[in-house]
Amino acid sequence: MGLIASTSPVWTPITDANGQGSGTITPEFYDNSGTNFKWTHSGSTYQGFRLQSPSHRNFRMSFQWKGSNNCAYFGPFWGNTSSTDIWGGSATGLKVISYPSSGSTFRWTLRDTHGNSDLNTNGLVNDADQNDNSTWHTTVVEVRGKSCRVWHNGTDAFTAGFGQYGGISYSNQSNQAGYLGLLLYTGTVEVRNFTIVDLPLNSTEWEHIMTFAPTSSLSDFAFNNIFDQGYTRIKVSIQSLIAETDQCDYLYRVTDESGNDMSSHYYYGAAVQGSEATQDGDNWRGANQSEGKFWEGNWNNSQGGVHGDIIIDNYTLSHKTMNNTMSRRGNYNNMNRPIARFDMYGYMHSGDMADGSTPSGYCRQTGQIRQNIGRSPSAYGGFRLYPSSGSWAPDPEINIYGMRSPAY
């Protein structure tokens, strides 16, 4: 590929860093479509190029890139309502940048563009050198509603929800339309096959929030700051879950925005459909308890485990018409009482019953859990799953999804 121009009809420089850092980016464009180019940064500050439209909101961006000349902190930005500022001043929005973990590894990190503050540093460490001038990386970034995902070289490398970051000066960048583009802090980067696709605004399908698959034993699984990300329904898809203590139960509590348990007024019940005659009539229930229950009778063998889904509703105002939230019967205050329905199946291993039977065997346990105190939606943060005794075994796999009401 040869250089054809130093300017592009597709890209516009966005360089005003309001006194932060130094240097300029020298562009080399290889085609008029703006899909192949090289940037050389002479200093150290966030500068880059934006696309022409100020109306991007939900999008999927993909590109291949390689770095050299101490390349670092390269990646996309979005939600910027300023056409010139990219640091301080009138800059708004978010960016995901390639943060160097070491000389030969890096991870994707979420920051705000105004103050360059870290918002999420939990990206997967990529065992690759972003600065060797030979390795081509393939990166896909998807922003939809209040969530961002990054795939790097085919691996799910980063997932974040914006609603969990309280106190951000420019909090509306999570769902506002704005300019988007690419930024570079220092060094040289070459990009090829850049594409951008706008995604539908009014999606009411399940959106992936996170995958939880710890490799060590944990006493509980806390999913904090899930209920405040703009989703009106949450699905917990459990592909495998085992507790280390035999014959314990699987429990659930709602948490507030600080991660504290709500530990009263749980009402629950389940129907049990089993493979053994001893399981007949083994339905269970509880009223006004300190926790909810979604499985009875753990088998702590590696060949055991349970699988299924928990769907949670009624923790927030859930239906809208023409951007006006509708109340239920005209009352907004303290109306939300989270209710979960579960459908779990696996091996049930219970202790002896009063009649001497042991209702163990393969079964399906379906039911519901209601946390029965009315609260404002702002009171709820997330939920916690834990066994009635002991800890969860290593290597579960749990995927969390969210669903939104249509936005018009």
C-alpha cells in the first residue's frame, strides 16, 4: 500500500487536549475510504481522528492494527459532543485504550475522555506485544446502550457496564449521541480494514453483561451494580454450579448499591419433578425468611452440579412509552419488590426425611423468590448467590444478560 494523501474526506483531526501533554499526530492515508492509514505521534497526549457524524450512539467498530515506536494507549472513543476537544475543556465521552501491562502484554482499559480517569481496569491481559511493528491485532468494539464489549484476536477481552460508575462528571456519555473515532497517546500505529456499523437503538433482546467463571473456590458470588445499568430484566444463565458441601442448599439475596445484603422478607417456593419415586411430593417453600432459595440438596461430586436460569424482574420502572416512564396506578414511590423465577435441573442429594426416605436423584426444581419490601429503584444494586454452608466449587460458568424496554 502506498501513501495517497495526508488528509481524508472520512476522518477529521481531533487534537485539542487543553494543555495536556505535547506533540502532534502525522497521518498517512492509503485510500479515500479511510479504512487503511498510519499515524505517527511525535509526543505524548491523546490525539486522533473522528468520523464526520455527531450522531453515533450504538455501534460496532472493527479494525486491524500494529504498533511501533513505543506505541501505547491506542483505541476507540465515543459519546463526545465536542468536535475539537478530546481531553478537558468540553470533551465528554468514554474511551477504551490498550494499556501496557508489561513490555510484551497489554489489556484494554475503560477511561473517560475529559479527565482520563480509569473507570474499569479489569480487561483480560493479552499476551502480545503492541509495539513490535510486526504483529497484526484484530480488535472489535461494540457499544450498545450502557454496555461495552471488546473482542481481541477472537477472545472476549473486556466487558463493562457504564451505569455502575457513580460520580462520573459526564455521566450521560453512556447513552448520548456524539462523535466517535480513534485515539493514540504516543508512538506509531498502522490500521487496516477499519469498519463501523451503527446498531439498532430499540433492541429488546438479551444483551450480554458479563461472564463469571472463577478458577478458585469462593464463599459467594456477588453481582453488584447490575440492577442500575438501565436493564429492566436480568437473566442469570448458569451452565454449571456446584457447592463443596454435600446436601447444602443454594441461596439468593438482593443487595443494595453498596453491595450490602437485604436480609429479610423473602418468600419462595418450588415444585420438584424428579426421576425417583422418593422425590414425589418433595416440593418446598418458605415465608418471611432471611434469604431466598433456588436449589435444595447439593451433591458435591464433580459429576454433579446444577444448570438453568434465574430471571429477575420488578426492581426498577420497567415500561416506557415515547420516552415517558409510566407509573403503575399513578405511584412511583417504593413500588419495586424484586421477584425472581428460576428453573434449575441437576442431581438432588437430600438427607433423610421423617419417613426414612432419601429423595435423591435427577430432578428439576422450578419456582420463584420474592423480596417483599417496597423500595425505590435507586435502592437496588444487584444480588448474591451463596451455598447454605461451605463455599462454591471452582470453575463454574455463569453468564449475566440484561433486557431493556424500547426507547423511542
